[in-house]
Amino acid sequence: MSEITPEIVAEHGLSPEEYERILHALGREPNRVELGIFSVMWSEHCSYKSSRIHLKKLPTEAPWVICGPGENAGVIDIGDGQAAIFKMESHNHPSYIEPYQGAATGVGGILRDVFTMGARPVANLNALRFGRPDHPKMRHLISGVVSGIGGYGNCVGVPTVGGEVNFDPAYDGNILVNAMTVGVADTNKIFYSAAAGIGNPVVYVGSKTGRDGIHGATMASADFSEDSEEKRPTVQVGDPFTEKLLIEACLELMASDAIVAIQDMGAAGLTSSSVEMASKGGVGIRLDMNAVPQRETGMTPYEMMLSESQERMLMVLKPGREAEAEAIFRKWELDFAVIGTVTDTGRMELLWNGATVADIPLGPLADEAPLYDRPHLSQDEYKDWAKVAPLGELPPSGNIANDLLKLMGSPDLASRRWIWEQYDSQVGADTVQRPGGDAAVVRVHGTAKALAMSTDCTPRYCYADPVEGGRQAVAETYRNLCAVGARPLAVTNCLNFGNPQRPEIMAQITGCLDGMGEACRALDYPIVSGNVSLYNESKATGGGSAILPTPAIGGVGLMDDWSKSATIAFKAAGEQIILIGHSDSHVGQSLWLREVHGRRDGPPPPVDLAAERRAGELVRQLIAGGHVTAVHDCADGGAAVAVAEMALAGDIGMTMTVVEQIPHPAAILFGEDQGRYVVTTRDGDAVRAAANAAQLFAVRIGTTGGDALVFDLVGRGGEQRVSLAELRSAHEGFLRALMRGEL
């Protein structure tokens, strides 16, 4: 083994202080294999060393939570002896380096997190952030990422039913690809990862180990250099057909009682899976590296332990069940090998060619990994640093119809049809609502129940005010689930930030987590799983340019009767359009201010969490009672954009009267005040009475009908209109033109 030099330590992403901790933990100098194991286990991606201390702020419990953070995925009770199991994770750096495989293996990894726990995956979602549409690399990145998500999800047979896409220059050098999977399991057949039973066999199943993905976890815990091409070998290569076989083989074995513990080989591969299983069980583990199935010749223990080859799992079986398990995996044409045993040593021991090549106490690798309380600015200091200009005087209202047309064709509001039409959203035949609405709805197979799911975050809000942005990200998923009629139950998250060693970035992290925690507590909406992705910045974009703070939230809710789910589409002419929730014309950080007037000024809209909860409960009550025919939450672009999206979805226009008493029509129509819904109804009196009883403002704002959106600006020049055909052309045109190279 070569001598460990300071240069080798630095290449492994370890600080001199961390290396001193390794020397103390071992009582000697590590060899190269041991150093590699410490480097991946102590990476941000695996240890959460800069965020663990703050993640403890988040509420994680409720009567319906079966398993919160700490396992492969979160588990909630959905009644009738069934559970929903779900999680969201990042694959940001790999997707920038190699967009197709980066995105594809992101999908594969999150699927394994879910079926590892005994669930059959029923839905995939994603949250994507790209840079400027005219950036020279962006078309290549968008095309690769979308193809990778579709290529993997479509082949593995799990529908991709929802997600979100944003564009901002802050993501030019570091795009975000966050993948979410939801599965369903029986509550008496949930599997965990804690190894147990001294002498029990440790088995490896799935694909063979290759050299792809080595140091992937370490690479994901550092910012980018000028040339990301040199990191291409750290990106894994996925095979969705093998993953499909692995799902079926695992679920078949899970139907027996042979499995003691199971863990997928995700980030840091065999290292993290074996360390996590042994440390959670309070036991030791001994592995024979010669027994690991290998697809390349001459592989070393260092390469085998750090490889992130895909479609692999590690299990602890009951003694004597090896032959039964092997028969199942061989039937599905997958590798199966007994590679080790559970020990009572509390250590990881690796044998190769008859010699011990690693002998490490598990405590320092896992529970005793470094934990940093990084310095961070106060929120007041952060706002001074962020230099968000005060809103000042509002721009003039201008032409409402023209502003709406511009917004509907803008990158953040344009139709995502070009993207989601490449995904199979119907496979499995249980998809009730596919992409394009507020939340996806997927029936729980063989029942009347359905799961609703949504991913949301507004990064520009989080940058301007991290606490308010954190609140809003949670509240918007809550709102989207309520808008289809589902009762929000729990949240997963994917926390994407820049370099935590910068105090201003840590202020974003602590502020967003504070806001998220407040919202989850107020809405009785706990966080049951998640992922942290730091160092999302690139030297290539101008000296350490960080992404916008992006704490993506994945919400899951339950419907008792999927046939009663609400949709956003106008259903018929002559119905009343009612806006529920108070409007204060808040245009700070709005898309209208940015897209129409080129300004990123002012604070984001405040979130009244008590009113948010009342509004959500009211809307669910209205849907269940059959009092509304269409529902849509107000988000980016405000009430005018919400109405336009409803009109396009139903191919029915509307007429709205804007009275003289409204001082600034554009602000009231495009303001992004929170906690609001637009509904259509044939009984406006009943809707307004229910809103009043819930202490919520509700006002009729228009009537459905016609083939245009007509705004009657009383006393300000009369009617302004935009036809549905014009609106659809603008809305559908952006992505298609971008991907044809016409922008």
C-alpha cells in the first residue's frame, strides 16, 4: 500500500483536521482502502456533517407516521393495513457532467430506496432546475436529463406523473435534478436496514460491480472545476431492465420471511450499505472481497468498495435460507453471492486474497462522523448581504392582456408538455391525474383510495427571504394536494444549497429549515424522509457562483375516493369563478415584476400558516361536497395566470370585471399572495357562505364562457382580451422553440 500523503488526503476530499480524526480513530495510519472508506462515509453526501445539527429542527412525527427520517425512505399509514413509502433525492452533479446517465441513475437510485423497504413503486416525480435558456450548454442538458428520466422510468414500468421545472441564470453551471418515488406496501411487510444475528450471512444481489461511479459521493460533495469532463468516470451507468428484474426478485423474496435486513447500494455503494446496516444494528460486519461479483478484471478492494455501479442490493438473511434466496435471484437472471457475515466486533473487516485489507471501528464511520455547526449570518445580516432592492413604487399596470400573454410564454410558466409527453404517465393503469394539474393522483391499486403527490419550491423567494421561502415551499405542496381533494399527510425534501463553508449559504440553509419547520408544525404535515445536496456551485460561472437556495418539497396526501378528485379545467360555460383567500396585491419577487419589468425587487409574499390551513380544509370540504367544478391554487403569476391555466385546460374562456376601486389592476391580478385558490361553481352563495364560516375572504371574479379571456377594466379603457388560441400558442411555444434551437 502506498504511503498516505497530504496530497492524497486532499484528493479524497478530507481536511487535515479530519485526517487527524482518522488517525485517532484507528490509532495508526490508514491504508488506501481505509482512507477511501472514510472519505465517502464522511462526505457531505453520506454524513450530512454540515446539516445534521439543523435537520433536528424539523418535525418528523404524527400518529400516521410509521417510520421517519433515518431509513431508506419515509413510511406513513394510509389505512386498511397499507402504507405509502416515499423519498426524494438529488443527482445534481452527475446530471451536469453526463445528463442522460446522471438523470437516469437518479431515478434508479430513488426507486431502490423505496422498494428496499418492501414497497412496490407506483409513481415517479421530479424537480428540475436549469440555467438560462440561451446558455450554450442548456439545450444539451435539458434534452439529456429529460431523456434519461423518461428512458429509465418508462423502461422500468413505473409511471412518471408529476414534477416541476424552473429556469434561472444561477443554475447555469450547476443544474438540479431531484427525483422522487412513491410506493405502496403492506404495513406488516415493511423492511428495515439494521443488520442483526451474529453469524448471519451477508449477501450481494443484482448487477456485478464495475469501475463506474467511483468517488461519486465525494464528487457530489464538492463544487465544480472549470472542466467537468474530467469527472465523467464518477457518473454511474444505469440499466432499467435489470432494475425491473431486481424489483420483482426482491418483492418475491420479501414475501417470505428470509430477510433480516436489506439496504440498497446507493451513494458510496458497498461501503455505505455495509456500514449503515452494521452500525444501525450495533453489530460488526466481515466481507470477503474475492466473493464480490465483478464485471471487470483486476478490480481492487478500493475500487469495489467505492464503486457506485447501479442495480445492486445488500441483504442479511436468516441462516439456512441462502439456497432459497439464490434460486429466486437466479430465476430473475441476477447475480447472487454470499460475501460476508454479521459479527459481534463492532468493526468493518475486509478480507482479500486471504489478508485483512481494512479493519475499521464502525462508530467513527457512522454515528461519530464529523458534525459541524458552521458559522452563519443572522437573517438580518443575510438580507444585507443579498442586497435585494426594496420594492419601491409599483410599475404602471400597462396592458393586462399583453402582460398575461408574455407571462404564459415565459420560461417559468410555459407549458411543460414537451417534457412530460416523453414520460409514460399511464403505465400501471392507476394514474387518475397526469402532469399538468396541481398534483398527480394515483389510485391505490384495487381500492377506491388514491395518493396525491406534488413537488414544489420557489427559489427566488428563498433567496430574498430564506425563512419565508421555506414556509412557502411547504405551504405550496399542501395547497396543491388540497386542490385535488387530498388530505396532506407528510413531506419528503431535497435540500439543494451552495457551499456550507460560506456563512451566507449557511444562513440560507438555517433560514429555510426554520421556515420549513414552522410550516410543517402549523399544517400538521411532518417530514419523514429527505436528502441534502450541498456545494451546488461552479467556478465555471464566475468564481464560485452558487445556485439559488432550493429546498424542494415533495408532498403526499390521501384521498378516500379517487373518483372525487378535482381538476383545474373549466367544465362548462356560465359558471361563477370565485377567488378564495385574501389578496393584498403583493408583487415583490413576482414573475410579473421579473418577466414584464425586469426587476427582482422586494420581499416575497408572506405566508399566513393558520389561514393556509383553514383554506386547505375549506377547499377539501367543497370538493368532497360537490360544490365546486374546478379548483386551482394561485401561485406563480397570481390569479390571472391561474385563471388562464384553467381556461386552457378546459378550452373555455372567461370574462372578468376589474372595478374602478382597485388602484392597480396588474398588482391585484398578477400579485402572488399566498393561501389562495380559484374555484368554479354553479352555487356561488354556498361557496362564499362556507368561506365566511371558515373566516376566509371569497369574491366572485368572473364567469366562464367564450373563446377568449376578457378583462373588463371599468374606467380604464374598457375591455382587453386575449384569445385562447393566442394564449395556447404562447404557452405551448417556448419549450418547443427552445429545443428546436429557435431561441
